[in-house]
Amino acid sequence: MKTITDLSQLDFSKQYTYADYLQWRFEERVELIKGWLYKMSPAPKRMHQQINFKLAHQFYLSLNLNSCNVYESPFDVRLTKQNRNITVVQPDICIICDRSKLDDYGCIGSPDLIVEVLSESTAKRDYNEKFNLYEENEVKEYWIANPDLKTIEIYCLENGVYQLHGLFDAKEGADIIAGRLFPDMQVSLKEVFKD
């Protein structure tokens, strides 16, 4: 298999596998969703990264006595339920409690919880392709943080379908929030969205 050293060597009209992905040696970050190649945007804006860090930090502090692990992007998650070895995503944050899913390359299978922090270039994908992908791969909880609106939406998997657990708005006074999966993992919206 030929090693790819430049993104321009790839054909965006072709489907790829995880084996292909492992041969790519270029600086740009990409994801594979059902084998299709998606370029990731350049480095996210400052607020995106700040929100990402603050959420991950609060998750870590809440879970530090638990057996769960918190990871931030770039961290490869290989989703295998429907599309073995052709879906590799890099969620902004993920929590994985089953250590057997971890290897030196990241996570094999679904994390327990995924967070995506919206940016202009990824919002549509986060609400559509990734929402559907995480749902069909049975990610138990999916959080979408919106830096512009200062909101967090939490979706919980119920009978194989995401149901809205809550839309929490920092501008409307919401502060301490928690999902259903880890009710003791409480997050301060005021802290997350504070500039």
C-alpha cells in the first residue's frame, strides 16, 4: 500500500478504509465517515478551543475517581457498528468507560459520550452526518456546544434514537447542568462560556 504524503494525492470521490487512513502522512486533519473523506477545518477559533478545554476539564474533575477516561481532539474514534473500519472521527471531546475499547491508536467502537463544539465550517456536519452516525453507532449521549448562542444541547439515546434531554442556555441563566448518563458530572455553563 502506497504511503500518501499530501492531501492532494487523495480522490475525494472514492471511499477509503481505516487501513488507507493509517498510510496517510500529511499535516492536514481528516475524518472518514462511512468511507468518505472529510477535511477538517484549520485550527478552530480561540473560543472553540477555550470551551472545549473548559468542558473537558470539568468532565475530568468530575470523573477522576471513576474508571472513565476523557479525551480531546485530535483523538481517533473508529466507529464499527455499521461500517467496520471505514469510519474514523475526531470528536472534540469523548468519554470512554470501557477500557477494552482503547488501544494505542485511540478508541475502537463507540465512546459513552461525545461532545462537538460547533464552528461555522462544521455545524452542518455535526447536526447531520455526525448526529446520525453517533446515533446509529449507539453513542449513549451526544452534547452539542454552540459558542455563538452560548448553549449546550444534550441528546440521550433511547431505544436506538436520540431524544433531546435538554437545551441549556447560559444567556437565559442556566448554569449547573448534567446529562443523564453521568448525573454527578455537573458542568457550570457560566464557566464554560466565560471569555
